[in-house]
Amino acid sequence: MPHHTKGPETTGRTLVLFTRSATDTAPQTLQRTAGISATMSPELGTTPMSIQQMSTDGVVYQELGVAVVDAEPDQIDALQAATRGPEPVLAVEAERVVYAISTQEQEFRTPAPDAPTGAPWQDTDHATWGLHAVRALGSSATGAGIDVAILDTGLDERHPDFATRHPELRSFVPGEEPRDANGHGTHCAGTACGGRTVLEGPRYGVAPDANIHCGKVLSDAGSGGDQGILGGIDWAMAQGCDVISMSLGAGLDWNTPHSQIYETVARRALDRGTLIIAAAGNESERPDGLAPVGHPANCPSIMAVAAIDSAEKVARFSCTSDPASGQIDIAGPGVGVHSSWPIPDRYKAISGTSMATPHVAGVAALMAEARGARGLDLWAALMQHARRMELSSLDVGVGLVQAP
Amino acid sequence: MAPDEGSNIEVVVTVAPEDAAAVAGRLQDAGMEVAQTLSSAGVVTGAAPAGELAVLREVDGVLAVEPARDVELPPPGAPQ
């Protein structure tokens, strides 16, 4: 970065960033590359001291791997040159002046009224509105090499759009085959992992190259229990799945504590690199009737997904945070979602937080591929990258999930 | 509706994943009918008398015991 750009006010001092392994020898590096004499910060003692009070040109903050130095223009040039060579110098920047943000200054930070938002989104010939809204189409990631489990009503693997995908299928419902005769599971699997080319209509899958694992934990009639769901989670963990998408749950009364069982399992999954994402629930009747996030999405270590519509409003049914016992973490497209359906229908558009959840799971697969992040790191990457919305965080968490 | 204290209900139990098989054996000895031992998640599932959950919670290696829940998808046409 050039050091005389127009922008924030600067102090005249310079920040130098070192590689993590080279902070011990940063004073020597500064001396060798630019003739700057700097002191390690621990030697200063506990009293704050300005550089002017010291006999050196700067201070190295060892824990940060950063030095703050007084440097002449030719010394800054020498440091800049060092960033391009073998020296352990990563970056050189002018130190900025910052101020406490006053209330008055905050008033100037409202976004420009003409800032493009993209909404209302629409299905196009090429792709569904949800894929446009999460920016899946512009992503260089495709989910290749990432294993995604969809725990639902199974999958109709005879669907032509899945013909080349070789999904792993397993039933945890006694007496039922993994094949989906309900439709819900085939729809969710399509949103998360549907392919790049489809037989007809727009593309609907977020992560077209992800490896698909469909665990049937809900019967063809749409019901299931903890034994099958936990069995499905265990199976997905044992298979090394990076992401588990669960468009299922049960509504709760306000102030209901989360399940210790699911929380423990979800934390173990995160520790092993498996992120569990679950639907927040559809029990709200907005604008006036709000219902809290359901089980098991209310567990802190399970990512709870709310639904928005194509105008980027909260879906009227989407559950909200319960400040006492569970919160919404993120939002995804969940109204009028076109995806795969068992043959002979093949396609259907339906709504629910169940439809928002696999959008987030698909983006998680893209993020896992693009960033190499798993578990809590993947959770953090999704949170950091989400687009903030002019909606309550109680309803949409950090905002709309966005592809890397 | 609360089940009768003596009738079996489905239960889910968290245990340390590395000890899952051993704890499942102790749960069986304590009166639980063990259905699955999930050694990746560290969960034992099965059935036990509704009045005996406190006994299972005292079994060595058990972290938590909860009655199993049911989930149900909404009817077609309703938000999913």
C-alpha cells in the first residue's frame, strides 16, 4: 500500500508486520533492512512510554508481530522493498489516527440511499433467486472435495439431476428404504448440493460438486425421533462429513432450555470438524405472532437458520431468537424455493426455514473448500462473510449467508 | 400426557465417545434396553422405565439423560 494515499489521518509513524515465527528477531530485521533500531515491548516495563521518550526508533510488540517505528522516507522504501524479498516482513503501513466514535459521528454512517441491495430477487432462466441472493454463481468454489450430509426424508436417487452424483444413502427409519417418497429430503438435498446442469428449469443447487450423503431420519410420512436423528449425526460424523444440514425440528415454548444431549454432540462434532446447521422453525405468524427458535436449532453449537423472502424481508413464519434460551445465527432464502422433487414431479417450489437451511449448508461447503476452514473456523467464516441486513438480529442473526 | 412411571419410554444418553461401549453395558445393567451405541457422537439410545431416568443418570460415565423427542414435518402446503 502506498503511504501517501488520501484516506484516514496518519501519525507519521509506520507499522511493520512480521511473520509469526520471526517476531523474536524483528529488531535485528529492522536494523538490517532499514537501519532502524527498535526495542522489544516487554523491556519497556508497564508504564506507557512514547517513542520520543525512548532512545530507539521504535517498539516491537512481540505478541502481535508488529513494530511501530519512526522511519524516514528512504527507510520506509527499504521496508517496502523487504516485503517483496526473502525477509520476514509481511506489510508496511502508515499508522492511522483513530478517535473514539461519538454519537454525532455515528449519525453520518447511515448507508447511502442508492446503495444497491439486489432485492427483490427473481428466479431467472439460469438460476433460482436463492442462488442469486447468496452469490453462489459468482463463487469460484463448487464444494469439490467437501462432504455434506442432509438428514431428512432421504433422497429419490432416480431423479435425473442426481444421475451422476453417486450419493451415499442410509436409512435410520425402521422398515423404510433410504429412497425419499415424501419429497422434503430430495428438495433440501437439491438446494444444498444440486448439480450445475439440470434437466429443466433453473439451476437450484448451491454446491454442485460436493459429495452428497443423505441420511433418512424422517419417515416418508415426515416424522422421526431423536434415536434416528442422533444415529444420522453419528453416521455423518463417522463418514467425515464437513457439514450436516438438518431441516427438521420441534417447536418450543419460550424459555425452554436447549437439549444438553444435542449441545454436547454438536460441540463434539465441531471439535472433529463437522458443522451442524439446523432450521429455526416455522411457528411464527408475523407481524404479530412470534415463536422462538425450536429444538435442536436452539443449541448454541448448532447454527440456527431463519428464512427471508426474495424482497429480503423476514419470512412471516420464521422463528425468532429467544433471548433466554436460543438464538438465530444467520438467514437464508426460504420463500418460493424451487428445487428437486421425487419423480415423476421432478421439481417443486416450496417455503420454510427447511429451505433456507440447505442454502446455508451449501454455502458452508463452498466456504470450506475456498478457505480450508472446518468446525468453529468454518462457523466464524460464515459469520464474517454474511451480508448484514436492515432487519433485527433477533430475526436474522448476522444477516444473509454469502458465498466466498 | 405423562407416561406411567413403570412403562418404557425412549431415552437418549450422552457418554464419552471413547467409553461408549463400556457405558452402554453399565446402562444395560442398570435396566436400560440399549438400542444403539453411537461411538462417534458418544450417544447411547434405547428405552427405560419413565421413573428410572434418575437411576441412569447415576451410572458411571453418563453425562446426561433425556427422554427422546419426536419431530414431524408440517403438512404439505404449510411452511416446511
